[in-house]
Amino acid sequence: MHSAASTYVRIRSTWEPDPERTALYDELYAAYLGRREAARSLGWAPPSGDAPSPPAVSAPVRAVSAAGTPSDAPKATHV
């Protein structure tokens, strides 16, 4: 009976990811991979084993855009 029921189950609705959100995350991941590769080219390697806790931040943290520039950087103007 269980296998027969699963044969006749109909899908009520489907879920499709938001293409804009997917594109944003693809862009952010590509930027991350680029930064990781640049850091490795300078000799950085991920820690082995458990990573230590990061130090306390005393200065305010600045947001950085996907392009790698601070979000409060002056915007370019086109003349």
C-alpha cells in the first residue's frame, strides 16, 4: 500500500530559487574565491586543526562591497 501511494502522490507546488538572489550569492562566492587565491599566493594557508578565536575588535568594522571596496567609499561620478 505504501509503495502504491507514493506512486500516485502529486506535487502540489514547486520551489524555484530567486534568480537575483542566486546571482548575488554567486558573485559573493566568486569574490571570496578570488581573495582566498590572492591570500594563498602571498603565502597564507588555512590553519590545521581547530582555529583559535579571533582577537577582539577595538575599531569599528567597515562593510565591504562584493567588489572589495568599503561601502562608505565615495561614489564615482560620471561627467
